[in-house]
Amino acid sequence: MNATQTGLISGLILGTAAAVGGFSGFLIALLIGVVGLVIGRILDGELEIGDLLGRAKDRR
């Protein structure tokens, strides 16, 4: 699945959450989506935990 398809599915899910749960449901779905994205990137090796925490790779 490419980024366009992932973005489309995410938008549809967030739109459904906003329609059903109101603004608070939208924010909760958005927060969970961001957490899932970060975890997925870490597992794929595209993101290092040190990048999130602001630590340089070569600093010890």
C-alpha cells in the first residue's frame, strides 16, 4: 500500500470519527493515528528513537 492509499484510508477513518464522536473523537483518532505512524516507522527502520528524543547518534 503506498502513501496515497494510506492517506486516503486515514482521512476516511478520521472523517468517520469526527462525524460519529464529534471533535473529541476526531482528536483521539488523530492521536492514535500519529502514535501508530511513529511505531510503524520505528519498526520499519525509517526512524530512530534517538531522533524523537533529540539525541545525536554519535554522542555518547
